[in-house]
Amino acid sequence: MPTIQFKLNGATASVDVDPDQTLLNVLRGRFGITSPHFGCGAGECGACCLMVGDRAMASCDMPMWSVADKDVVTLEGLGTAEQPHPLQRAFITEQAMQCGYCVSGILISAAALLARNPSPTEAEVKAALDRNLCRCGSHNRMVRAVLRAASEMAT
């Protein structure tokens, strides 16, 4: 098995793995990273989203070879319980989550948006979150939370 190296939440990671195995399976099985969830298995629902560089990407259909020498950030890399990311604080303040299954992917999609566009419009936030499915109906609160975090980060 080849060794694949990449950065995971800011730290160098190395794993001997079949290069065609999915990033989601490796993160959950080998690294104990549980925030990205398996949803559809086809990269369509957003439950498994994480950041590769500054882009939110589905990890359920992403082969390991595609992240070699790249920066990968999961929800565990955004903030901590002691120092949550502004998005995490805003989601708590706006009560922008219900069951939580989709929230990791949504937070990652929002973080990727804010990394590229620190002052998004409501329409831009909605477009960035469009690929993330939430069956609990929290979308309006999630959009408010992203806008709140953007405002907080700007000050």
C-alpha cells in the first residue's frame, strides 16, 4: 500500500492506504474524525463536506490520492469547545441546528465561503449552502448564523 501524506486540521498526516479508498472512510476509520457523516455516498447531500484548500468538498466519493499533499480541514479543525469558531458561536446563538447530522457539512461549506468572501450577501450564503441538505427545516436560521458570523469576523 502506498503512503499518502496530507495536512489534516493543520497537522501533517500520513497513512498507508489504497489510494482509491474514500477520504471519508479513512478519516472516520483510521483517524477517528467523526464530524463528516455518510449521507448519500454520491457527493450530493453535503453531510460529508470538508475543506480541501479553501473549497468545501464531498469526502464520500473523494479518493485518497486526490488529497495527497493538500490541506484538509474538518469541523474538528475549525474551533474547539474552549475557543469555538465564529460560525460555531453564531450557529449556537441563532439555534441553527436540529438533529445535527448535516451541520458539520454546512459549517464547513459556510467556512469555505467566508474564507473566499468575508462579506457575503444573503443570496451568496444561500447559494453556498444550496448543496447541503437539511431535513429539519433550519435553513433560515443557518443563513442568519452565517451572516452573523461574517459580521462578527469583520469587526
